[in-house]
Amino acid sequence: MTAGYRLYKALAPGPWFNSVGIDEYYSRYRTEILGPLDPRKVRDDLDGLAAGRTPVLLCYERPGGADWCHRAMAAEWLAEALGVAVPEFGYETRPQGEHPLMPPQLRREIVLSAVPDVTPYVGRTAIIEGELHTVASADPQRPGMAIVTTGGRSFSTTIDTIRRHFNQA
């Protein structure tokens, strides 16, 4: 984003984040930080901060190493509460419970709701940031996602993004 990233402090870890072990961190993060939050409001707030773009949670840790991150814990919480996958960029095909930044001892199966049907949106168009976008088809490789085309390119996107931009009747 040209204006830089936006902070959403409600998901930030507590002051204990560098002073406790992984198990206590997870417990405290889930109860003290995420517990008081409404996941639907968090989703709506993140959508608002993204200003029409796809919201992305960021931190300093990179997948593939020994690092772990509260972003994986927030993604797990959102997925459980909203019934939709919240994948790590570059790892979109992994099951939610195998988030690459979740500590291995905390990984568990996350049950998501039924796969959303994107077919009612096929053929719909929307102007997004001055460009015409069209929902071309359901993504055959990624159930519950749709292929969107614009300006000679295409990409796969989530039902939440489709609903946000292509919800006209």
C-alpha cells in the first residue's frame, strides 16, 4: 500500500510476549488478547483498514524456519470463529491447522464450515480502484474461492472478498 501498513493493536500480544514460554504465550494470547474480542468485528475492522483490498496480517517472522508468531494464533482464532481459512501467504493450500508459523506442538485440526458456493457471483462485475473486475469462475483448484479477471490478468480470491465487492444483485 502506498500509504504504508495499518496497525490493528487489538491483536498485538501482551507485555509478557518476550518473557514466557510457547505454551503460556498461547494460553495468555487466546484468553487475554483474543478472548475479549468479537471475531466478526475484528474481520470487519481489518476489512475497513484494508480499504477495499484484501486484509493481510504481518509480522517479522518468516515461514519455513524455527520461528513462530502470534499472527498464526490470530489466524487460527479467526478461522475457528468465522469458519473460513486464514492462510499464510505462499502456503494457501495447507490446511489451517498446519499454519507454518504455529508452534508444532500447538498445531491441531481446525474444522471449517462448509465450502462456500461462489457460483452465484460468476459473471458479476465491479469497478475496484478504477479497474473493471469480473468473477470468471469458481477456482477448480481451491474450493470456496473464485477466479477474478481484470486488465488481462486473473487471480484467485476468497468468498469474503467476492461478497465485499460483487454483492450487487
